[in-house]
Amino acid sequence: MTSFLPRAALLTTCLLLGSWNTSTAQTPEAPGLMRATPEMLTAPRTYPAEGFSAEGVEAVFYEGMPWKGKPTRVFAWIGVPKLAPGEKAPGIVLVHGGGGTAFDGWVRLWTSRGYAAIAMDTCGTVPRGSYGKWERHDAGGPPGNDFKTSMAPAADQWNYHAVADAVLAHSLLRSRPEVDPDRIGLTGISWGGYLACIVSGLDDRLKFVAPVYGCGFLGENSVWKPEIDKLGEKGRRWLALWDPSHYLPLGKAPKLWVTGTNDFAYPLDSLQKSTRAAGGASTLCVRLRMPHGHGPAGEGPEEIHAFADAIVKGGHALPEVSTIVRDGPTIRAAFAASSPVAGAQLLYTKADGPWPDRLWETAEARVDQTTRTIDARLPAGATTYFLNLVDPQGLVVSTQLRRVEKVDE
């Protein structure tokens, strides 16, 4: 049975539940958007991944969605923490970035935190080779994103398969008897963060989503905007099908957005638009010149761990900060926290131009524990600014960005 959501809820013509609208989805003028199918929401069949092993994790293949009419298999690592008899673990789905694959170390990071975890490959490869040069699997799906393939049937494009791989991975993880299906979230890095944004609008079973770097509005500003613009109709169709801005409003799970001031791929203006478009509550963590990548940079932020624990393990929630209020050079924001905060900082830039090239500076911000407010004096010449609140564990929560027309001396 097919059913449609109201046009007013969308940024394109229509959404089809459970499939593609074959009368419009294959035409560039009115593409339909992807929705999770019943097959994706059911645990896929798994197969042994012979020849692959790593400490503390299990290697499997699972059935992906057909590509060009042929069946596919997706490689994944699965890990489960040590549990008491009858105990069930919360879970997390881990979506890698461009040039990456399923990383067993990322799974172990989360099992060490008491989570069951699954990391799948989204580009038809297996974790054998070197970064960006992983071995293709004979039954793998399409390789990584290619804007030029946007005129192909939507269900044969990488974006469709990568999103489906993540939803299927969630379905597989929640089917495990050691896992509590009502306590599973998802995080993704770079292109994985981009995919996390789309998945957040398709899979309402998720309890939280934490995109790292990735966001939507890529046709308005991103490292790929020049390429998208040059492709003309192909680029416009890619954006109509696959920009996360279409999917973010549909998801209600709370989101944690982790990035740096100078991210080269997903600039701060597009990220802020994404947070405002997203359904559910959004928490920001924007660090000064945070590096872009896997490993400690993208996998390691403890804010993601704390955010997950607060939602699925009853841990302490990250502080909340309000929108900044400005009175001349004085700026102020209110905050709520379960315990006294350690400090705060003003981050500002005096530059305009490309976001990755702007020089960001820091200045002192004062925290009043009694009134639960942060205030700072904005330096003359600042063009954009925000406040970071730091909790006793060193975890950072950020306000939204504010632009300045004029700063009173």
C-alpha cells in the first residue's frame, strides 16, 4: 500500500511511503524522496564474513538492497559489551565518512562504553586495503557518491544504498537478543554525518542522532557547491533527491551536531540552517578549528558519549544554552545545567568571505552560576560570534551563531 505525506511538509513534490513514486521519481522535473521500506525495517539475512576477524567483534555480511536488479551484500562489524545474565545493552549505529569503511576500532570504542555497536561499509567494499582504496566486494553496492549519476534511477544511486545500509544495520542490531531495541542511536562522520541527517528523517525508531561535520543545504554552501552548480540539471536533481534539508524536518529524535569553526566541507552557515530545519531538539558542539576526520577527531568527542548516555542510559544531560541576546557590545545567554559549569568562552571572527578561511579568535566570557547566565563583551569589528559553555568534564555546548551589522564601541 502506498501513502503520501502532505506537500506542505516537503521541500519537493511528494514523499512516497515504502517505495519510489515511479511516475515521477525517475524524472528530473519532479523527483520523489526516499522513504524506508518494510524490507529495510526488517532484520536482514546475514552470512559469515570468512577471512575477516578482529578482537572483540564479529564480522558479517548482510543483505542489502538490489542494485541494478542484482542482490547485494554489505560488510559489517558487530560488537556487544560484557553483560550480566538477562541484561540488554543500548546500541549505536556507526556510519563512516568518505574514503572510509567499517572500522572495528570504532565498534570497540563503543563496546568499551557499554554499548552494542555496528559499523557497516556503505560503498560496496570490505575493510581490506588502505584508506580510500578498500577492496571491492563482488556483491557490493555502488561506490561512493557521484553527483554525475543523479539522472539514473534513484534506487540505483549510492545515496539510496548508503542510507538503506544504515537503516538495515539498525534493523539488524535491534534484532540481536543482547540489545535493547528501544535504546539505539546513530552517529556518522563527514559523509556519514550527511547520511545520518537523511536517516534521521526516515527511521523514527532511533532515539538520538549525532552528525559529525555533516549537514544539509549543500547546494547553498559546501565544498561541493561549485561541482553541483557546474552540473546544471544533474546537480539540481541530486539536490532534489539527496540534500538532507528535505529529510531533516521529518525526524523527531534529538540531535547533537559536532563540528569545528573552519570545517572545509560543511561550513557553519549550512550547518546552522540544518539545525534550524531539523525536527526534534538540537544541541550544538562547535570547537575552535576542530580537525576533520575519523579517529580521535570524529570518533572520539566525549560530547557524543555523554549525549548518548543521557538519552539511553539515564546519564547527566549536557547543559542547554539559549539564543544570544545582544545589547550594544554586550552579549548574554542563559543556560540550564544539572551542576555548576566550569566556564565559558566567546568565539568570534572579524572576517567575511569563505567560512573555512575565516580566522576565529577567543575572548573571555563570564559565567554567573546564580543567575545561570553567560555574558561577554563583543570586540569591535566582529562579524560573527557564538558562545561556548564548558561543563566540569570539559564537554562543550555552543549557542547558535549570530551575525553583527554594527558593534557599538
